[in-house]
Amino acid sequence: MVVPNFVVSSDCPASLGASPSVNSTVPFTFVGQTQTFTVENDGGASITLSGLFIGYTDGTGWGTPSNTCDNATLNPGQTCSFTVETFSGVTAGSNTLEFFGSTFSSIEWTLTFT
């Protein structure tokens, strides 16, 4: 699901790991480029993820063709992943990618297209 102009707030729990690292910048340089993100529960209690949002400034050009994290409950040590892809119409600039959960407010990355 892609939502334009989404307001950002980040509160990554210490027990949640991600690759690429949370709060990092992930560069995209061509249309059709994909990047897989992996989220891991590094803690001792279950974490529930509820939704992925891309708050984009250009109104188009970003998508998530693969996502096993939506509405997933990750037990300790479990992972899920999702893929972000650029599509025709993407414009240069920065966009925010956020994942929300029921046990934390959000984790985020900055996506750039040049």
C-alpha cells in the first residue's frame, strides 16, 4: 500500500533489527531498481507489524511488489522481508519509507532517487 504525504514519526524498539539499517538512506538510481528490506525480531517477546507506507513527494513511481511483513507477528529470532521498486514516473528526490506495528509507533528509512 502506498500513501502520499504521510507524516513521519520514528520510534524503533531496541529489539527490532533491520537490513538495510533503520534510519539509513537507501539510494535508487534507475527505474526498475529493487531493494529488499529484512526486519528481524532480536528481542525476547513477539512483535506485531501492521503496515508499510511510502510517503512520497512525487506522487508516483514507488511500489512494493513483495511483502511478507504486513500484519506479521514475529516471534523472537524470526524475520520477514519486503521489496521496494521504482517505476516509471519516479522523480529525483527523497521519500520516507515507514513500517508501523502494534508494539511500536514506526521504523523508517529514507529512499532517494537520483
